[in-house]
Amino acid sequence: MKRIVLISTICFVLCAIALGQGPKRSKPTDNDPAIDPRAIAALNRMSNYLTTLKSFKIDSEVTRDEVVDSNMKIQRNSSNEIVVHKPDRLLALVKGDQKDLRFIYDGKTLTLFDTRGKHYAQTPAPPTVARTLDAIRARYDIDFPLADFIQMASNENLLQAITRAGYIGTSRIGGVEAEHVAVRQSDVDWQVWIEKSETPLPRKLVITTKQEPTQPQYTSTLSWDVTPTLHDNMFAFTPPTDAVRIKFGQLKSNKKTTAEPQTTPKKK
């Protein structure tokens, strides 16, 4: 019995030492500088790396708070598969509790196909992925999944509206060591976990909408393939024989088609 007690005590002491020696994580306080240089450096590393990618594929698992009666929040789930070939090809599959959508962009036309309802809509689109995402947001109030990272990869500066940025420390996301950065902008707070390596990819994103009293959150964990296998017919759309074409605006569900918050203001 004494031996068991001694071994338990040693294990407890070793665990305490290990915890004490772990990486320190902090949370921003009012006494910290509004913009932590370490946070901006991590964000810039991520942004600069994304611009080097010619093609990439993102698989993401999403949980999203939905505000219902009496400000009660429920959680919705979805999965996204997004393929981008810069500057003018995009495919996205969005499957969730309430939707099953496919976005196809071929450099000239954007198609949105509701595979459950068998409806599709098409609209002329600008000549690049980044400009197309801006256009559908401005025209139809559609927030595309992970649009901020896709536009960063197109060399757009989306960090100019930051009012606070804090460096929280490091943690592990899906077994990958990542730098945790917290950012404040006028309408949203967001956090991003950036892989701490020579490939500083965003591995997790949390967006908190401050305009709502309950401050709902959107959370996405991301897996990346930066050398995806591509073929031309990935970005072509042939409507099924039983699909019905409708006007683009009619496919919107509730306020937004994807109901994903964005970290950047809508462009005029």
C-alpha cells in the first residue's frame, strides 16, 4: 500500500512540474498594447504564405450558433470542401443540417446549385475568384465559406480594419502546433490558429458576431491540400435533367445563403 501511495505521489509531482513548464498562454488585457506585434507578424506570415499558393483544397468542419426565439442559441453543423485554382477557378461543396449547396465558378459564370431542392441559378461573374466573392456579397448578400482566406491567397489585404490584435500563445490543432491570435474589428471578434511551421496555414477559425445580444459564434477547423489534383470538368456545371433554373436571388435562405460571418466590411 505504501508503495502505491508513493508512486501516486511521484506521478502527481511530475504532472505538476510538466504543467508548470508548459508554454504560457495569455489573454489580452486593457493594459496590453492594442496591436501586439507578435500577432501581426503571425497574421502576415499566414497571409504572405497564402499568396504563394497557385491551387489549394480546404476541407472544413463547421459549427455555427443560430439565434432562435428569446435569444436562445442552437448549434448547426456543416462540412465544406473548397477547391481554388487561381486566378479564375473555384468549386465549393457545402453540406449541412439545412443546406446542400454547390458553387462552381469557371472564370465567366458563377453557378449556385441546391442539390436538395434541385434548383440552380447562374450569374455573370468578374474574371477572378477574389472579385467574384466580393461581387456576390455586394449583389446578393451571400457570404462565401472561408472567403477571407481565399481572398488573402489572391493578395488582398484584409487586415486593415483591425482595432486590436493579441498574441495568446501556442496550442495544438489536429496534432499540429499553432499560434493562437485574437483579433477585434468593428462588428466582429475573431480568433485564428496558424500552423507554426514553414507552411503557416490557418488551422482553426472562430468568429464572434458582436452585433447580436447573444454574440453567436462560428467555428471552423481546416485541413489543407496545397497540391491538389485538378481537372477541367471540376469547374464545369451541367444541370441535371430534373433541375429547375431560377433567378439568383431566389436561392437565398433566410438572410444569407451560407450564414457565415465575415471579418471584413462589405465593399461598396
